[in-house]
Amino acid sequence: MTDVADPPRTNFIRQIIEADLASDKHERIVTRFPPEPNGYLHIGHAKSIVLNFGLAESFGGTCNLRFDDTNPHKEDLEFVESIEADVRWLGFDWGDRPFFASDYFEQLYGYAIELIEKGLAFVCDLDAEEMRAYRGTLTEPGRDSPFRNRSVAENLDLFARMRAGEFPEGSRTLRARIDMASPNINLRDPVLYRIKHGVVHHQTGTAWCLYPTYDYSHPISDALEGVTHSICTLEFEDHRPLYDWCVENVSVPCRPRQIEFSRLNLEYTVMSKRRLTELVAEGQVEGWDDPRMPTIAALRRRGYTAASIRDFCERIGVTKSDNLVELSLLESAIRDDLDASAPRRMAVLRPLKVVLTNYPADRVESLEVRNHPKDEGMGVRSVPFGRELYIDRQDFAEDPPKGFKRLVPGGEVRLRNAYVIRCDELVKDAQGGIRELRATLDLDTLGRSPQGRKVKGVIHWVSVAHGIPAEVRLYERLFRVPTPGAGGSDYRSDLNPGSRRLLEDCVLEPALKGVQPGEGFQFEREGYFVADPDSTPGRPVFNLTVGLRDTWGKSQK
Ligand code: ATP
Ligand code: MG
């Protein structure tokens, strides 16, 4: 991989860290990436991963992978495993072992007792609906819960019995005792613990029926791990006072600082895990790793390299302002990578047979062709040439539009890496469709310009006798509009019905025989493609990674 990365661009978080190190506030920094294992990671998570692991890397600190597994209903071991695989694939390392917020359940419980003893938490018997009514609004203060002034002893007793499973789900919560009149709703006696029965947690099994909320468990987990900079997305800005309240009021070993940045929003994409889960569950896509999805697993299957995703994350930068990133930026990151690294091959996606009538039927030439036009180090391969070839149907026009430079009746075209041919005759089937072409080749034009005439067009081809049958899957954007579901419409109505096209009768040059899933190539004149895990030894399956040029800008906007 040609990965001579530029030094990371500076941003406001780097500046905070530099200042903290310069002032000896911290000797070493510790960050963390805290996914909830309730779905696969997506490109937005990659931004957070590259930021958190990247900061640790460049400042000589560490970054923890910590599963925020406090909501067992939607969590699953499948997601834990996919998240580990994706972070590793992106090129990051979290050391000895992953951490789980559930590792700290006992400690979190202990700190809750500390809060109760300090008069800073109480057991509340309001149900969810009553609690909402008491909470107030943005313009009106809330009202104190009637259970707010329970004695410490009663709170301790009830909390222990909540843990012991004596009370039904939803009947009681543990709440912080802060300020029901606070202008910040997050500080109006927020819930710290809720009861959940009948779920088996993927890490702790049935040991607990009491689960901490994110707002309570997150700051304390950070503190227990010695996290110095707890970086999260902007929607948590209003939660920061509660974050600080938690680490100030329990005897944790350190006081991490929460810093918010703006999340990645990408055009033509939905990124919320709820929606991605729906797309999978409803069969709108083939699975979490359907190459049209914005998940890391899908991008990998699509042929994106880890380096290109890291590069994209560097290019978009880190700020506090909301933004919508153009999809073409992601595409140009992978295109730049593959332009340099992908070997070239010829593949005919919509085959049309051409018979070269002046070329002997028993003759086969081996043409030596370079694997990369700009990188001699990538070597050469031989490509067989014979009397019968396939060209792409789109490279022939019986009735050419103006400016058409490829093959037309009576016209000439150069076969890439080979000869110039002239189309003499069309052979049609009973329905009037073109079955094959008859052409003659000019033997004098191998690696040479034809004498006394100009041939502008160059098309690719594959020998009929040597080609390998293959399936190619073409992809377009999953959604037709830049912000699916904008204006309150159902995002599903913005799905692009033509987002996947299967071409089942493609023919590849024989050098692609035995290709392994994950191997990527440029199919000349078509784009970048990668072999899919669905490939079988006799029949490769290729996914379109990205086209050769950014054609979207012109045709779709
Ligand atoms: P969603 O909102 O899609 O359901 P989430 O933010 O709840 O996802 P988590 O698993 O909690 O998903 O996310 C783990 C980390 O990744 C969090 O620190 C979160 O801030 C960050 N993250 C999630 N989505 C994005 C995004 N689009 N851009 C940047 N960071 C993100
Ligand atoms: Mg979350």
C-alpha cells in the first residue's frame, strides 16, 4: 500500500490536547471509542474511530475499544464481533482486550450507593408517563417527584431490592437528585438506573435486572479507564453538565473531559442505526454488508480499502459545525487509492461477438500487456487474442449518435493493446437484434498507428475461446436524493429502485482465473471492481467499487 500519509491536519481537539500536554495536565492521553453493539459500524463511526485512535497514535497515548452495552434488548454478540473485526480492519489496535461497560456494573452500582448516601440519588416510583408530566418543558420548570425526599435508609433498602428483582419492570427507577428547575432538562433529576426483566445480556447473562443509563455509565466508565479526553458527537453537548456532575460527585479516580464534534452526515445515505437496521430487517438490502450500505463491512465488500476510508476521514476534518459531506469525496478517496494500486484487466460486461474474418481460426497470439500504465513494477501479463472476440454492446452503434467514437458499420476502432479492426457486416437474429459482427483486422497496426488514417476510438475486448464467464454487480446510490427522508417524508420512499443491477453474462480475460474474494482490479474503461465472497472457482462475481470518473456531478444534480 502506498500509504505515505501526510501528517494529520490540526483541529480544535488536537489543539486542546496539545495544550493539555504542554501544561502537564496530562502526561499521556487516553481516548476511547464507545460503540453500542446494536448494529454494524458505519462510515460515521469510522470518523470517530479515526479521530480517537488517531489522536492516541499521534500523541503516544492509548485508545480503548469500549462496548457501551447497557441496553441489552437490542444488543447482540454478532455486533460485538463485527465491530471488533471492523476496527481491526481499519488498522487500529486496542491492546490486550476490549472493555465493556458491563465490566463495571458492580462498580457502577457501588457509586450509585455512594450517591444515595450523599443524598444525591433517590428511588422514584413514578412510571414513565408520570415522569414525563413532572419533567416540565423547555420553557417551564419541572416539579419535584413526590418520592424525592425519601430517607437515605429507605433509598438504600429499595435500591437493593430493585437489584434483587423484587419489583416489576417500569415500576421504579433510581434518579439523580439535582434540580427540577434547571434550564437544562438533562439535569432535572435524570434516571440513573432502570429495571429490565427477562433479557439475557450477551456479557452478564441474567446476573442483573438493573441497568444503568448511558448518561450515568458513560462518564464513570471513562473515569475508571483513566480516559483523559472523552470525545463524542454534538448531540451530547447538552449532556455535558450531567457528565461532569457524575464524575464530580462519586469517588472515581480521575475527571475526564468531554469534547464534542459534529457527526458525519453523508449525501444520499442514511446513517442512523435504527434506519440501517430497518433496511436489513425489511429486506430493502441483502444484509448489513450489502455493498450499497454505508457500513464498514459493506464498504469492504464493495472494494474500499482501509487506507481510503482513513484518508477520507482525514480529508473531511473535525469541526463543531453541522455539515453534509458530498459522496463524491468518499468516492474520490477510493479512486485515488485504486488508481495507483489496482492492476488493470479487461472485462466485457455486455458481450457482443465479433468474428475477424481475415484472422485464421486456428491462430492464437499471446499479447504482452502491462498491468499498470504508470507503474512498471506491477509487471506484465499475456492476453490471448484469436479470431473470435467479445466486445461490449455499448461500444457498437448501428445508428451512432453524433460524436460516437467507437465501432460503427464500416468504421474502424482500435482494440485496446491489440489491432485496429473494421466492421464489415452485422449479423442479426430473427427479431432484428444484433447477434454478432463480422470484421477485418489490419495486421499492420499492432502497437503502431494505421497508415494514412486516423482511428480515434479504443475499445476493450476478450477472446471468446479464452474468456471466463462471470457475474458483475453494478451499484448506484441507495437513495435518489441527497438527504433521504428530509422534510418528514418516509426515507424509504427515496430509495433508488435502480441501485443494483446484476449483469450475469460477463466475460473476463483469463488472467482473472482463480481470483480470490477481496482482490480488486481496474476493468479498463469500466471502473474499479472487486471479487465478491459469492465467487465460486468456476464463476467469479465482481462488485463495482467505483467508476473511473465522477460522473454524478454532471448527470444527477
Ligand atoms: P446512531 O445514532 O446511528 O444510532 P450511535 O451514535 O448511537 O448511532 P454508537 O454505537 O453509540 O452509535 O456510536 C459510537 C460512537 O460513534 C459514538 O461516540 C458516536 O458519537 C460515534 N458516532 C456515531 N455516528 C457518528 C457519525 N455519523 N459521525 C461521527 N461519529 C459518530
Ligand atoms: Mg449511542
